[in-house]
Amino acid sequence: MLTRLFKMEIAENRIFGLDVLRFFAIFMVLLGHSMILAPAAIKKSVNYFLYDGVAVFFVLSGFLIGGIVIKILNQSKATWIGLFDFWKRRWMRTLPVYFVVLTYLLVYTLWIYPQNFPEQWYRFLYFSQNIFGHQRPGFFAEAWSLSIEEWFYLSVPFFFFTALIFLKSSVKKTIFLISLVIIALVTWYRYYLYHQLPIPLNPSPNEITHLRNLLMTDIEYQVIPRLDAIMYGVLAAFFAYYFPNWWNNKWNFILLLVGVFLLYETKFNMGKSYGAFNTIWNPSIKSIAVFLMLPFLSNLKRGFGIYTRWITFFSLISYSMYLVNLNVVTISIIKHTIHGIYSSKKFVPGEYWMIDFGLYWILTIAISFVLYQLIEVPFMKMRDKKRS
């Protein structure tokens, strides 16, 4: 058991550029959550460098899963058996460790902190906690993005397979048209939701705060308004598969620079506001920025030896890190167990906040590594063994 735990296998076909993107995304998420443990002055300084890591994850996920679906549909005829096989393989990758963490949080909350136990806890079992609704669940809050990804895995491949089974159209045309239609419909839906909100002509500061909260709960953290981000990744996979000469072009470094510039613009010049542009179009621009970075990064096959191996390490355990860093490490271990604070929702950093901050990173990495080795890896091997 111990030998298996400390022996980390890294596949030879891993793409280092995508590991860099995944590392950047998870580092932004973890750094943002770690600010709960830092004083206000530190938080203010760090917030200047923070970026929406989840937005990067969405496009990257769409690129990887879209690539898998496109290969499946080009290698064999679309069938219901093929669709169910895709779902089974995807869920063997994402669900086991998710349910382990969810079970821990449910048992821990019911036993230690019962007043915070979610009344509709069962919705987390099938990812419906934020598919519709007007509030973001406080319990296991970071699972909002997992719901978006899981509903994408369920719905979008279903559309692809169904269209190919019944309409008999070409794979290339089907993938492209459905991707464009979903992007257009989701963008329109954000436009529709935004204009349903009670937006005052000259809002007061309190009204602006309230409106920003509405924008987050009714649009930003809901499933349907964010599906287009993953679809941009699928569209990237489409171009990578069908137009390899363009995708592998040596001038793609320029697209990388344009993508980085757009990310900068969305952070500093298209940032948080209650305006229509920020709510409706800023998510699209973020996705397009990551889209433009993918041609260069997906062709960056190798790192730079031992000096960059740690990027691959963090990339491998990034899913478990996302699951445990906030509610498991920050809330249940540091806030509740170490400090014994249950009465207040907010954590007020003390004089020795750096110890908590260090523990946050050490525990997040250690717990995630164990979950990856003992849960994620065995289920992935089981999945791959069944196919072979």
C-alpha cells in the first residue's frame, strides 16, 4: 500500500502545455481560497494578481473531452452503446473521488456542525444544486462548477450522438454546427437572464452590491449560462482534429500572446461590474482567450526536465485539490478543528496567520495526493483495463 502511495506514474503522452494551463487554473483557485486565512492587506495585494481559474478549467475540459468524443465518432459509427461507454468512462474518472469528499463533508457536517447541514443535501448526489435557482448553495460551494461539467458530459455528447444516429449527417458538420448553436443559445440565455433582473437606472452602492449578488447566483454560478465556456473548448478540439496544419502552425505563439492579452483585459479593463457587457460578453471573451492559447500550449509536448516536473505533479492532483481545499482543509480542519470557530461564517486571521496559511497548502497538497493515488488512479486503471 505504501509503495503504491508514493510511486507516482506519469504517462509518456502527457502534454506539458496543457499541464501548464491546468496548473495556472488550480493555482488561481487555491490562491483565491487561501486568502480567507490572510489579513485584509495581504488579500488586497494578492487580489490584484488573481484570475478566474474556473473559467480556464471549463475551456480546457471542453478541449480534452471534445477531443475524446470527436475521435470516438470518427473511429466508429455513433451508437447508444458507444454513448453509454463514454459516460461510464467519464464518470469513473470524476465521480469516485467526488463522492468520497461529499460523503466526508455530509458526515462531518451532520456530526460536528448539524446547523449547517443542507436541507436538500440529496441534490449534490446528482448535481442539481445549481442547475436552476436563485441562490448558490453554501454547503460544498465549490461543487457549483462540477455540476456544470457533469451536465455538459451528460447533455452535449447526447446531442452529438443523437444527431448522428438519426440525421445521418457527417461527424465534422454535426460537431461544428451543434457547438455553434449551443454557444449562441447560451450567450442569448445570459442576455435574457440579465434583462430579467431588476436593474435600477441610478443604483445606490447597496443596490449595486445586491445586483452583483444576483448576477452571481442567477447567472455566474448556474449551469446553463456557463455551458458555452466548455463548448469553446469543444470548438478548439474540432479545429485541432480537422485542421491540424493550422493548429500546428509555428506562428501560434502570436495567438498565445493575444490570448494572454485578452485575459489581462478581462481582469483589469472588463472587470467586475453590474453592466450588461461584463455579465453577457465578458465570459465569452475569457473563453475565446483560452481558446487562442490552446494551439500553442497543446503542441508544447515536453517540459524542461526536473525543473518543470512539479507542474505536472500539481496538474495530476488538481482535481482532488479543487475538491478538498476549501471545505475540507480551510473550513473543517483549520477553522473548525484547529481554531474551534463554529459561530461565525467569516474567519478572522490572527497574529499567526502565516501558520494557517502554510498548513492550508501543505494539507491541501498532502490530502489531494493521497486521494489521487488511492482513489483516482485505481478507478482510472479499472476503466482502462475494461476497455482493453
